[in-house]
Amino acid sequence: MGFFSFRQDLAIDLGTANTIIMKDGQIILDEPSVVAFDKRTNEVLAVGTEARKMYEKGHAYIETIRPLKDGVIADFNAAEQMLRSLIKMINKRNRRLFAPSLKLVICIPSGSTEVETRAVHDSGEQAGGREVYMIFEPMAAAIGIGLDVLAPEGNMIVDIGGGTTEIAVISYGGIATKQSIRIAGDEFTMDIMEHLRRAHNVRIGERTAEDIKINVGSALKELNEDAPEEYTIWGADQMDTLPREIKINYTEIAGCIDKSIVKIEKAILDTLEATPPELYGDIVKNGIYLTGGGALLRGLSKRLTDRFGIAFQVPDDPLHAVAKGTAVALKNTDNFNFLIR
């Protein structure tokens, strides 16, 4: 059937760190949002995992680009080329004889400007989309964890992605109050790089800082359970460029990313303050849902629960909540009037 299918319906979580594509409710592609070009010919050399291997390691003729910054498209051409290449990758795997007509639903940050929204829409069209819809990330996250977003009840989502943290109170198929701040996983990574530079006089790259975050990242300086062991990295000494071995523990990382978490807490507080009283009561009763890769940060749900006196819950598979919700929206484009065209 793949040889002769004239239309392909795809749900796309176009993330700052990773792009996830779903079809028929299944993840068929999960790749880093990176594209590598040959500077001499401007041809695409690689996308996804292969391009990430080249990131910060390429030679003079290779340029690696992360097309999205802070959750929105920073490089239109690179985003278009990345989307085209990822979709070609899917078609190649499915042995399609020709490129099918595409129906796309793409998630975007709730704080996207009209220009940014148009950039995503145009990228989808340029990548082959005949029908292109968009959905706000917190709405997609709510759908992805199984909430009834059309119900007359307030639910609050805090989606911490790579580029943005999306905070929204959802009721009756709409967003009652929201905050979208450009403090999220990438900012944690930058905090770690800066901390290593100042505290240990060592330079490290984004990939190493990301590995540190995954292995010993924590929102609390004291973890009562599941405390990770020290993590060892090698970096270049800033004085003599000689290699240095550094052992890092979770307490140290909790200290260096604390300022960014405080900014997220401030955004959550602002959203709660703007929430109508009846919806606020629903939130206290239902709790607040943490999604996105940031939800996996050790101790974060406990820290936020203690801070606000409201239970913060991490659902199963928070990393793919937005993608799953986008896939559900793809099947309900006629019923979900909150989708953007």
C-alpha cells in the first residue's frame, strides 16, 4: 500500500532539541533537530542523528545548524531543508515510489508571534504539506496525557521543552491563561557550561553539558532517593588548554541551574495569579501536570509541589506527550476548532 498511497498524514513535534514525527498514532521518527550543509554547494549532508555527530566537530566545509532556537524557527531555509530531509527519510524507509500529498499538524509555542507562526506554516508547505495545521504545545501536551481539553474543567500544564517552557490553564477547548518563557532545557545546558567555565576553569561543549544534565541533573541539592553517582567529564583547561578530568555531582548542578528554575517558578506563579477563581479551584483539586524533557529533571516535581502547595504530577512518558497530542489532533482536524491554519 505504501507504493500507491496518495496522501500521508503526519503529526510533527518540531522541537528545539528533537523533532518527532508520528503516523497512525505511532512514532516513526525521532531525530535531533540538526541539519548539516556542505558550505561549498549548500547541499544537505545529513540530518538528525548523523548531523548531530558532526555538530561542533565539523571541518571548514561543513556547517551544522540547529534551525530552531527558543522553540521557534531561527533559520527558515535550514528548517525547511531539515523537514524535507526527514520526510524523505520516512518515505525511503517505507519504499515509496513517489512523494505523497501531505497533511500535517505541527505544534508551536503558545507565545509564538504571527510572524513565527507563519514561518512554521510556510516551512510545512515548502516541505510538501498540502494541508498544514498548527496546535499550541501546552494544548497538545494536555491531549497527549489523556486530558479532556473540551471539558468544562480547568487543567494546568507546565511543558518544559528544549527552547521554551509553556504554561497554560486549559478549559472548554481553549487556553484561559498562559505564559511562554524562553527558559527551558537549553538554558539549563548553558548554565552548566557557564558554571564549568567559572568554577572549574574548563571549557566544554553543548553535547557534554547535555550529558551532564542527563546523568547528574537535579532541581534539588538534596535527593532522598535515586541520587545519581558522580559523573566524570574531560574538558580543556582555559589557561593552558591541557585536558582536565572533572568529577561532578548532582548537588553542584542543582546549584548552577537554580536561577533558571526560579524563573520558571515565577512564570508559574504569574499564570496562577491570572487564573479565574473557579478554574484555580479545579487546578488545586486536579494538580498540575509536568510534561516535556524537563519534567524528567530529578527532584523537580517535589520542589514545585513544596513551593506552591499544589501537587505537581509527572505522567507516563512526559517526553512524548506533545507529539502524542499532536497525533490525536491530526485525527480530529474537523472537530478541534482550536487548531490554527
